[in-house]
Amino acid sequence: MRYEIKALGVGGILDQAITLVKNHFKLLFGITLCLYVPFIVLTNLVNLAITPEVPSQPTQADYIAYQQAMVGNLLITIPLVMLQMILIIPLTNAAVMHAVASEYLERPITIGESIRTAFRILLPLLGTSLLVNLFIYLGFLACVIPGIYLLFRYSLTNCIVVIERISGMAALRRSKELMLSNRTRHYNTAFLLFLLLGIIQWAVVSAGVIIPQEHLRAIIVSLIQGCTVLFGTTAIVVFYFSCRCTAEHFDLVRLAEAIEQEPPESPLE
């Protein structure tokens, strides 16, 4: 399916993301089922198993016992969180980004190809993410505002590593270049987009509390989280291409390529 790649506002980005997810849900959700969802299900079930129950009318001793048990469980929960942050989430995001970009550019791809690509670029992605987080952390130390500014400036870095295969400081400079091509519009779009994605994720996941059975809730919430992850990542990829259309007229380049690839008309007899 051919998509119209162009500069978009928040509404256009979300609409395009919904279309992409709907058209390629089997591919995108399949990626999360292979990487993200099983680990989140395991983590949630482990947390249920090791978290002590608190009586309906707890005493001070019950609170103390609960806190001691939670501290003792850190040896289990911290490695799970670290594995999620260092491996599972970066791999999932990279695989989904690669799949979305490929389909957006009319290059069909499989789940296996997307995951293999994610593994190949994992180290550059992690190194670049470390740089971004370091700069943002230093920015937040400098009265918060610089940190927020850098958060938006480098918001396209992961897309650049995955799609353009540029990493390190070059990826940060590239993100800065794209975001500053129309700073006011891109920063406003990024702010509204991240805000809406955060609200959507919170609302959808919070709906899981209506499920009374804890283990069933853990599984269903994990599946829902997988859907929100793939939708949010898809929206960020669309935003990346929107910025490229503004910065370097990527839409016109694509149009020119499409015209060149069209077969010449047969001469009239």
C-alpha cells in the first residue's frame, strides 16, 4: 500500500499511525509478541508471586513486614527491570521502527527480518541512547528547562539510528538538524504528541484494573502494553518522516523517485 508521506501536524501523525498499525497489525504485534509481551508477562507474574499480601486492616507490624519483604525482593526485581531497560525495550522499539519505516516506504518486510535488524544495530542504539540520556540528565541538573529542551531536540535520535544507520554524536547532530528545521512547529508537535501518547497509554493500561483475577489481569495488561508500545513507536516514526519532509523535502524526493520508477507509456498505434 502506498502512503502519502508529507509534513503533518499531530492529528495527521496520529491518523497515519492508526492506518499503519491497522494495515500491518499482524507484523507489528507479532514483533511485540516475540520480544516485549513474553518478558512483561513474566515480570508481572513474578511480581505477583513474590509480593506479600497485606491484610485488609494492616497493623504497623504488617507494614514493616511488607517493606522488609519488598527490600528482600530487590535482588529479583532490579535485574528484571535492568534487562527490560537495556535489552527488551530497545530491541522491541528498533524492530518496530524498522518494520514501520519499511512498510511506510513500500518495502515489505517480515517479523524475522525486523528482529534480526534490531539485534544488528543494538550496540550502536544503546551507545547513542546512553549519550542522549547523559545530555538530558545534565540538562535537568541545569535548572530543568535545558533538559526539557534537549529531550525534544534529540527525540528523533532512535529513529535516525534505526532507519539511517547513523549513531553516536552524528545521530544527535542529525536529530538537532531535523528538529531545528522548523523549531516552533516541531517542538510543539513533539510536546503534544508525547503528551497524547502518554495519556493514551495510561488510560488503556489503567482500564486493566477492572479485571478481578490478578494473573489474568497481568497477562491482558501485558498484551495491552504491547499494543500501546507499537502504536507509540509507529507515531514517532511518522513524526520523523514528517520532520524530514520539512527539513529536506523528503516528500518531493519520494515523488521524483516514484515518477522515475513508473514504466514509460506505450506509444499510440
